Amino acid sequence: MNGEDATGDVYMPNPLGPALKKDLPEVQEYVRMQDGWMNNFVRVDDKILRGTLSYADPSFFTVFSFEFLHGSPGTALRNMNDVVLTESKAKEFYGNTNVLGRTLSVKLGDKFESFTVTGVTRDIPSNSSISYQMMGNWQYYESTPSGKRSVNNWHRSSYITYVQLKEGTGLMNDQAKLDAFRHKYYPTEIDELKKGGFKWNGNSSPISFRLHPLKESHTHTTVFGGSIDNVNPKTIWILIAIAGAVLLIACINFTTLAIGRSASRAREVGLRKVIGGERKQLIYQFLAEAVVLSALSALIALALTRILLPWFNELSGRSLHLSFGQFPEIGWMLAGLVVSVGILAGSYPALVLSGFKPIEVLKSKIRVGGANFFTRSLVTLQFAISIGLIISTLVILQQTKYMSTRNPGFSKENIVMVNAEEIKGREVFTRFKQSLASRPQILGVAGSELGLGEGTGWSRSGFKYNGTPRNVYEYYVDADYLKVMNIQLISGRNFNPAISSDTVNSVIVNEAMVRDFGWTNETAIGQPLTGYSESMVPVVIGVVKDFHFRPLREEIKPQLFHQFSDYSPRQFFVRIRPGDPNQALTAMKNAWQEAEPVIPFQYTFLDESLDNFYKAEQRWSNIAGWAGGISIFLACLGLFGLASLSAINRTKEIGIRKVLGASLASLIKLLSKEFLILVLIALLIAAPLSWFLMNKWLGDFAYRISVNGWLIAAAGLLALTIAFVTVGFQAIKAGIANPVKSLRNE
């Protein structure tokens, strides 16, 4: 809308599901789900554990086919305080899965609420788009303060709604019917959108309800939200391309080495042809051999996959499983790959070997293959792929280092974030702060509703400012937050505990919000945020310098801070003295236990939390680095074999040169020069392609490095060095051989 790419959001209003079933006969059943967004404290007997509590309608287990170990899908969520556990959670809590009727207490808000276990399901498969650990009844959620605000509220979109359509229905593609349904519950929306300047694409409204197939949700990047994070198909294709590149290098090695040992099979081919063998039969034989080798390799690869998959999961941050039962398509894909690789790798050697002439073979006039244009092209391709992977690895490493070391606009070092969720935040914060006030290791304590870094959440408000829709990130903080974080105030003033209005309607904004709202740093002071709320109009009292509160792949967005009295701190920020943090952590733990004796003390370092934003880039660099290393190793094997063949073919020449006084260095230069030229050609091919692809990858980052020439030069120098060492070994071996012996053999 308004020139932006269309996106979708799975989070919908609470009344949507019942209304769909009531108004649209095509809808057979609906399921509303509140996916667990925080790790709740769970009390089982005398133990305090952790678990994520989600909520869903009782129809959840009849619409979806989660397998029950104990209990029944139709009755598992019959009562308000019923809860269903996964197999692993049941074992963690109770030590076994046969726990029907057992009770547990979950910390919700300021107190523990009791639930009864009425079902245990098998653990959620890794390829499921829906996940949970503990599933509670939707009726119970609607009785909570958050749930009560959503009952019959069409303007609070916080819940996933699944609908089961009747067989053969066309509702999925009946957009007119869905638009009419939306208009019934948002009768003034079209007029409001037109007044707001939104653009129409034909007759399609800028905002509408759409039905999205569940099977497509996992890899659909324009639909956001859900129990499981979306996977960008581009990521999958990149991994497939890397694997394909390494496999192609291996196929090239097979081809070049098979051609290289052609002399050892020449007599076999000659004899077969003499006794009546046809070339077609020989081609089939050599292709069959290649396919058999490919099949044996596949069996070894399956065994290695079993062994190495846990390591790869750790490297990639995924939880992959090799299961033919869960993924039956692996069978036919592997069979197709075995045949394809066998044919790809064996075709050229089969054609070469089957083409030998029997008379020349039997007279020993066949020259060892491997020094022709085709094999040299294959080696060049190998090194082009390898150099490309090395360049990619260096670029990703540099970008990751740039993001993790760039100053975010505040002092991230020596700050500890204490998790204060699910407690009486205001009371605990006051006692906690007072207890630390006299500690010399503590330089400051501040409170905030949200943390900073990966997985700490964010809050964004949308409202109309002077009739124009605006989106602003908002953070509840206390008066010491800017000081503790060393965030620079460039205009106006900070919050003041002595000014009561600061807890009612005062806000501090960043420079990005100043620009977005058309102010200057000076004129922003005193500006009212009309449209923010029906009950209150915030007023700007200060402007802070922009800082990165989101990953550096995103531009800094409009942001405001407030300390409205109906909020409570859920994260405590503690600045400690530089040096050994152990004394400060001990002091914080003691202060926490005095203020909150039940809930365990939990903390993270702010700089580590911010670095977690870039886990994906770190994983990519590791994957690309390993792929580059493997590809270089395989390419060197091929180069080693080709250099060996070249040395064998030039045995007589080398012997004559040595007799005439050629030095070892000149012989190394003679044998190495042609192969190093191939690597230089590979560099010329890989450099522009890598530069183009890496610039496209870097285009996803708002703040990025440039692909400098030294990165490409470093990759080329590394490849040349490795190639020279590989070829040089064979050259030295040939150069120190006895020339008399080589000439006698010739």
C-alpha cells in the first residue's frame, strides 16, 4: 500500500474466529491461539522450573492431529484450568509422561495460578509450523487482564486465527466475500483510509482479510508471525547452491582422476574391443561403475550425516533431523541424486575410455590423458567456485565484525540486564535499587519495560498525527535510564522525579522521530502528539541522539520514551565498574534475593544480548567458511592429480632438461606456471561474480561495509598459495627424480 510491498500479519482480533464461523458457511471450524511469548515460571511440588504457556480453543486438538500419549483430543481442554503438556515437558516436570490429574502452578502476573494436566502429546515435529510446550484453555486466557481487553475488541490484533474450511469450498479465492465480511465489522475503514491518503490498487482495498494456506506459511516471507519463525526460501536456495557447488567440485575430481588413470585401463578396453566389445557396451559399463561408486558414496554420506548432524545443527542454529519416516521425499531425492551424480561424473571418462583404438592400445601408444582443454577447464571451474566461497566468507566476516563492533550510540559495555518479568516490578525495583545504592561496584541502576537485543521484544504504537498514520517504537523507562545507558540528550530535558506530569504525559523522542514528524530538534520541544490516545495527549520534553535499538540491518526508526504510571519495569539495567564483574554480580544476586526471594535471579550482559542480533550472519560465515575450506581441499586434490599426470607425461622432457643442466627451481617453474595461470583465470571469473552477489547480500543491511579490492586480492592470494604448494610438491618430486632412470624407461 502507498507504494510499499504488500505484507501480511497472522495476528488477528479475538472475535474474528467466532464471526467467521457464524457469517461464512464455508468455515467448518476455527481455532484461536495465543502463542507463548515468554518463559513462565512453573512450580511443580517444591521445584521452580521454566516453561512457555500458550492458549488455544478446545478445538485445537481436534482440528490439528497432534498425537496424544495420554488423554483425549476431544476432552483435553474441557475446563478452564486444564493444561496439555508435550512429552519432553512432562518428563522435565515429573520424570515421566503418565501424569494425568497432576497439578502445577504457573506464574502469571503477580501470583502462581494452578492448572491440572489433562493431556500429554508427543513432542512437536521439527517441521511443524505450530509449536507449544504447555497449552492452556482459551477461556482461561479471556479471564486474564490482557484477555479481558480483547473480548469483543476488533481493534486489538494479537492472536493467531486458524480456520478449517469445508471440503471443496472456494472461499480461499473469493476476495469479494472476504472484503464484504471485513466491511461488516469495520464499516468506517474505507472512508478513513481514503482520508489518510492510502492508494487503491484497482478495486482492492489497501487493507483486507486474506486466507493463507498453512502449508505455505513456513517459507512465506511476506506473512509475519506465528509459533515458528519463517524461513526465507532464499536461505534454502543458498544452502543448496553451496552444497551443489561442493558436489560439483567432487564430480570434477572424479572426472579428471578417472581420465588420469585412463592408461591403466587402456589395455582392458583394447582387449574388450578385440574380442567383439562395442563402444556402446563399454560406455554402459563405465557409467554403471560410476553410478555404483556414487551409491556407495551415498551410503557412506548417510553414515557421516548421522554422526555430523548434531555438529551441523550447532553450526547452523537449527534442529534438523534425518528421518525417512518424517521426510519420505528424502528417499527418492537421494536416489535421483545418486543416479544424476554418477552420470554427470562418469559421462566424459566413459566417452574417452570407450574411444580408445585397440591397435594403438596393444602397441602401448596410448598417452595418459588429463592435459587437455576440457580437464583444465574443469580445474579452473573448481578454483573459481572455491575462490568465490572464500571471498563470500571474508565479506560476511567483515560485515558481522562491523555490526558487532560499531558504536550503537550508547555505552553497551559493563551493563547487566536483570530479567524482572512476572513479578511486582515497581516494588521489587525500588528495593533492589536501594540495596545496591551503597555498593562501590555499582555505578547506576535503571528500569525499563523492555530489554535491548535479540529476543527481548519491542513495542510499537500506530496512531494518526494530524490525520497522517505514524508508527513509533515506544519504551517505558525511568528517569535514570538515559544516564545509565549514556544516551545523549541533545535538546530539552530528561524526566524529573520531582515533576508529577512526567509520569502522565511527558515523552522524550529520538532524532528519527523528529525528522519523520517534520520538526527540528528545537521546535520538537513542547509538541503535542495529537491522536496518540483518546484519553491523553503526550507532550515532547526532550530529544535524544539516534542510537541503534534494533539490528544494524534496519534503519533507525522513530522512537519515544515515557514513564507513564500504568507501566511497570520488567528489565533492570545495572551499570557496573569495568573489570572483574563477579563482585558486582554477587551484590546484585544478594539484592535480588532480598527483594524477591521466590523467583530466581536471571541476568544477561547487554553487549552479548546485542551481539545475538547477528547470530545469523555469524552462522553464515561459519557455513561458507567450512564450505570454502572443503571446496579448496577438493580442488587441490584435483589439481594434485592433474599435476601428477602432467609430470608423468613430461617425464622424458624433464629428464632431458636435467641432463642439460636445468635447476630444480626452473623445473618447478616449468611445471607450476601453467597451473597457476589456471588459478589466475579462476580468480578473474570468481571476482566479479562474487562482488555482484555479495553486494546483493549486503543490500539487505541498512548499515554495511563495501566489498573492497583487498578482500578479493586476499582470496586470490590464498588460492594461489595453496595451488602453488599443491603443484610444487609434484614438481619437486619430478625434479629430484633420477634422469637416467626416466630416460631408460622412456
